Amino acid sequence: MCDGLRPEYRLDYSQAIRGKYYERLSQEGAKVVVLEPAVASLGSVEDRRESCQRQKEREDGMPAISMFYGILIRMFFRDVEKHHMPHIHADYQGQVAVYSIPDGKLLAGELPPNKHKLVVAWIEIHQEDLLADWNLAADGRKPFPIKGLDQ
């Protein structure tokens, strides 16, 4: 299992009873949150982020190089034909935009204005790293992760 949990915390909850201690703890004045099963099965934010990145990579062969404020930044392998310049793909809640690495110019697609500004600022900050990653991806090699604005 790749969940990062230590073995002593891998407990079998298959026989657990949802809300078993809710009444008693509530009467004692404790603040209790009982998650719906679908929500409880999602795991931590970091688990969901990693799972999302792995799923996106499997679906389209485009490695995620960064994620910040809900924006997933990716590069295609050997993607030198379509936009004819080094670029990244920014994905936010199903909206996808393509940005030039040298100048941060929007080449295709659209993001909400506040997310667009974050991506352009991130490109400016990490331009050298992005160009190095572009060279790797253009040669079919996996690019290195780059820190997001929230890290």
C-alpha cells in the first residue's frame, strides 16, 4: 500500500459501525462530525491531490509538474508541433489553458481571471525550471516537479 501510513495505523474498519459513539460524545459536550461514507473514503487532501495527478498522467500521458490553488500544471511528452514553442497546460476544474513559457502568453483555452493571474506569475517565477523541464519532455523524458505558489 502506498498511502504512507505506518503499519500500526492500518486498521480494518470493515466491521465498524458508523456513528457508534456519536450520542455519548455529543451528550458529553464533544464536537462530533460524522462523515458520510462517500466523503470518509476520500482520504486526506494530499492523498486526493496525488491520486488526481496519477490519474491524469495515466489518462493522457502528460505528467503533472506542479499543483497550486487547485490548478494542475502539466506538459505533454514530445509536444513540439502544435504550438511551436515551449508551453504548459494549466487545468482548473475542467477548464484548460495553454501558456507560453518564455512570456506567459495565453496560447489557447481559458481559466478564470484570478487563476490566470496565478499561472502567469508562477511561470515568471519558475521560467528557468520550466524551460529545463520542457527540454526533458520534448525528448520524451519525465520532467521534474516544480513547487507551486502555495508551497
